[in-house]
Amino acid sequence: MESFAAAFPRVALDSSFKGWFVSTLLLLAWAGSLVNGPVADKFGRKGSILIAVVVFTIGSVLQAAAVNIPMAFVGRAIAGFAVGMLTMIVPMYMSEVSTAGVRGTLVVLQQLSITLGILISYWLEFGTQYIGGIRCAPDIPYTGGTPSARTFDPRNDVGPNGCTGQSDAAWRVPFALQIFPALVLGIGMLWFPESPRYYCMRDNDAAGIAALARVRQVNPDDDLLQKEYLSVKAEVMFEHSYNREKFPGKTGVSLYLAGYTTLFSTWPSFKRTAIGCCVMFFQQFIGCNAIIYYAPTIFGQLGLTGKTGGLLATGVYGIVNTLSTLPALFLIDKVGRKPLLLCGAAGTFLSLVIVGGVIGGYGDTLKDHPAAGWTGITFVYIYDVNFSYSWAPIGWVLPSEIYNLGNRSKAMSLTTSSTWFNNFIVGLLTPRMIESIGYGTYLFFAAFALIAFAFTWFVIPETKGKSLEEMDAVFGDTTAHEEKTRLYTIAASLGLEEAEAAADDEKFEKPMRLETTKV
């Protein structure tokens, strides 16, 4: 937006600085995802979410009220830290309060929610650009760009009194409106129970059973509920015994950090960790977020002149992004993870090569060749379709399925943080790449899509319908079998077998009571 460029001209004019402006949020998100584990263990999952909401609100206020570059950077850094915290803790909270049968669907719904948020933000920005008009100073002609295609230059095209057309509200309102969903989350969490698993970790069984009963909407004395809670307790006791055995004498932060060493202590563990992190690496280096962050610039390269045209095409991209995620809800458990990843990598590779070819072949003359430009735009959308049903959701699903029980939480923390770090690198480098190598940017990401295809074909195992023991066979490991034996021993010591028998009796009695009522 021209009013934003007038307020922060260096962001608009310096591609490297623009990269840092975008990527500051991503770098701090990486940090937030790493440090939130101890916070969640100390203050609870619910408490951690509320802390993140407060931090994010502060960051959003600073961005919306920014009067200089340092204030804007600090706001993005604070907001980014909170975003990283939330991406770590919200999936954890969902997994701990949901039943096993819906967890995979919830992961895909989470990705769908992200794409829906991106869609709303695109169209919100498209609408707010009209506050006061789309030009900063309508009476001052453009001096930027080339003689045949003039563009806004914030150094010369702003009057002595600043923007007399487009209002600062055009960019302040989108920053401020970020606060609304944060407040919805924060206020909503006040009415949600704490995770039963957290109470169990704190040896507060009464509160844990009450929280689980509230989530399941049953009586705390229900036999099925008691069985489920004992299963949770057995897993918590298993983790404690695992940590005591692996790291004797360590507690607190030192124990938390030591847990990461198990991810690399054996070849099977290293291979699992490497695959999980590589999936997240390719998810970013295939280029999706590069297009999301800089879509108006990319559509401008393809011949869409004017701010309105670029933002409109970006809004359509958001619609395609959201709708293309929906097939994953139905295909991920029917077709499998690996076929979708292969199709997605192949589709994104071909699309990026064609987009790069169009830009490389026509260059600055694309505005005079609309058919070629629209071909490139079409393949940007086709690229998004292929990414959205494959690498976008499966990048989050597959890593959680290859890790064994003992180090799954640490492994997922590492893979989540890796996606933010990779995201930071992509966000930082993309504007400079677009400016310096042009069409080569798309060939760069296409090369990684091709590598991702080969990596998926030769390295990534299919995880659909496989048990932990079957994953052990894939990685040449016996960890899952050993862990399950230990878990069964702990469960038996808690009386879980008796609870299961009582629960089975209850399953039988409920329909009998129903039949009696009918008679």
C-alpha cells in the first residue's frame, strides 16, 4: 500500500530490508516454539495459551500504532514470539483433550483454518486499500519505475503534508484486526478446561478426572472415563520412568534439554528425526510461503499492473489455497501420505518451471503479452492446488506418525521449530532473489520440489495405517516394542485391566438399560 510505503519507505525500496521486516516475525516464532515447552509444563497448556495471547496482543498494538521502523520491528518480533508459542502449544492441547479417532482430522482442520485465515487477510487488505483512495497523493504523478511503466516512489511522490489520499488506516486497520481473533481465543480459553494430562503430570488426579469429565461431558465416576484417565496416567508415568532411566539426576530445564539428545543417540532415532525435519524443510523450500508473503510482487512480475490488480489476484490465490486443502480431509487416509506427497511435489515442480519459463521468456514485456502473463498466473494457482492437498497438511501429519512414544514430544517440538526457521530463511531471501535473479527464483524452488520428489520416493515411508511396531520394522528398531512392554507393565500396576473390564461391562449395560426403558 502506498500509505505504508510513504510511512516506511525503506521497507518498500530495499528488498533486503523488506525481507528482514517480513522475517523478523518468523525468526522470533522459531524462538517462541522452542522455549514454550517449559512454559507449558509450568503454567499449563491453558495458561501458556493465555500468555501467548497477551504477548501477541501487545505485538499487534505496537504494529498498528507504529510511527517508526524500530517500533514496527519490535511489534513484529513480539507478535512472532507469541505465534511460535501458539503453534507449539495449540496442537499439543488439541491432542491431549481429543479422542484418538479425530486427531488426524483435527490436524488437517488446523491447516484448513490457517488457509482460511490467510484468505481473510488477503481480502481484508484488498478492502482496506480503498480507505481514502488507492493513491497516496493523487495530484502528484508517479516518478518510479520506467518511463513506460511508472510506479509509486515514496521518496518523490509524497507531498509535504504526507499522503493526502490513501489513509494510514489502510494499513493500520489490518494490523489492529489481528487482535480480534487473539481475543476470541483468549476469552474462549477462559471457558475451556485445563488439559487432564497436565493435571496428571502435577499429581493432581482429582482435577485431572474432573477436567476429562468436563471435556467428555460425562460423570466423573463413569467407568469409561476412569479407564481413559488411567491410560493417560500410565503414559505420564511411562515418560517419568523413561526420563529417570535415560537421564538420572536431571530435573527441570536440564532434563528438558537433555531429552533432545535421544533424537540423535542411535541411527534409527536420527533417521526418524532427519525425515521429520526434512519434510518440514521441503514444505518451506518448495516455495509456498514465498508466494504467500510476496504474492502482489509476483503477480506484478506476471504483468498485473497496479496495486488493485495484484491484490485482487492475491485474494483469488487465497480462495484457491483454502479450497485446495479440503481434498486432504478425504484423501489422506484413503490414498495414503506418500502418494499425495509425490503428486504434490511433481505438480509444484512443473508449475514452478512453467512460471519461471514465462517470466524468463518475456521479462519486462509481459504487460504487452497478456496471454503469456495469464498462463503464468494460472500456473501459480495450479502450483497452490498441488501444494495445498499434499505438503501443506501432510507436513504436519507425517512427522507425528514416525516418532516413538518416548521422544515424540521433543521430536515434534524440534520439527515445529525447524519449519519456522526454514520459513524465516525463505521469507528473508525471497525479495532479494526476485529482484536479483528474477525467473531464477522459481527455478530455485522448482529444484527443491524435484529433490523433494526423489526424497519422498526413496526415503519417506508410508505411514498410513501402520502401528508403532510396524514403524520400528521400517527403521530397523525395537524401541516401540520395548516401550509398549513397559507401558503395559505400568498400566497393569494402575489396575487398568480391571478398569477396562468395568468399561466393557458398562458398554454392555447401557444398551440393556435402553432396551428396558423402551419396554
